[in-house]
Amino acid sequence: MPKPKTAMAAAQLKADTALVNQLRIAVEAASDDDGWAPIASVGNITKQRPDFNSRNYGYAKPSDLITATTLFELDRRSPGDGKPAVIYTRDKYRQPDE
């Protein structure tokens, strides 16, 4: 059984321009007009990039990887009726639409 990779630090993740671009494209593709995207949709990055695996960066879930980059805002929203919260994310550096 392969040994799990050690989680990469934010600075290492940010230095990986291919990763950062993949994440930004995935967030943008799933985002609403305000730039917010359900993190579960962003986690579907593997549909566009079948070779992508957050475990290669030391994170079990894409949401953990996105959080670790520190490049994205997170917003936990409760839909009510006892349903679990939905986590949304957007690029911290996204320019508001003019």
C-alpha cells in the first residue's frame, strides 16, 4: 500500500501555477454571478482533469486542498430544514464585475 503524501504547505501549493490555474478554472466554471461556487462542484475537477487527485498534494479531499492554498474564500451556508451546510468558495483575488 502506498505511503500517503505529506500535506504540502500553502506556499508550496501557491508556487504550483498549474495547480492554482486548475483550481481557479474549476471555481470559475462552477461559480454564480458573484463568483461563489459550491465546493462540491469544484471538487468535480476530475471530470475535466481525470489525472487530478488532491491526494497527490497530501489532501484527502479537494475541499481540503482548496482551503490549504489560502487563495480562496469559504462560506458555509445552511439551507435550513435540518439539511447539512453547503460550503461555497470563490477566488479571493477575483475582480468584481464592473
